[in-house]
Amino acid sequence: MPDAKKTPSFHPDVGSQELTDEIIRARAYQLFEKRGCQHGHDMEDWLEAESEIMGRKPNAITDEPTLVERAASKAA
């Protein structure tokens, strides 16, 4: 006799995407704080955090200056 219980379907991509978004959100907020909580750079912070987290740059792990931070320091 077949088991009446069915295993619920599992969609790891959905949870993984939500977790990834939360990690990016947290990193973007760190960048916002590091900038001295200056408003108006939200998209820049999000894209920077996203590129770090998605593996395009190692900065999230090493905390090395980002490309944006390096460019800003050269301009100053």
C-alpha cells in the first residue's frame, strides 16, 4: 500500500534567493554606515554589496577597499 503522506516539494532556489537578498541588504547597510550614513547612495551601496556577495569581488570577506572607495580616495 502506498504511503498516504506525500513529501512536500522543496524549492531551494526560493529560500536561497531570499537569504541572498538579506545578506546583500545587510552588506549594503554596512556600506551606508561606513560612508557616515550619507543618504543618496542607496543604489550604489546595493550594487556594490551585490557584486561582493555574488562573488564578483572578494571585498565582503577581506574588507579591502572597494573600487568605489579606492576611486573616492584618489579623488580626495
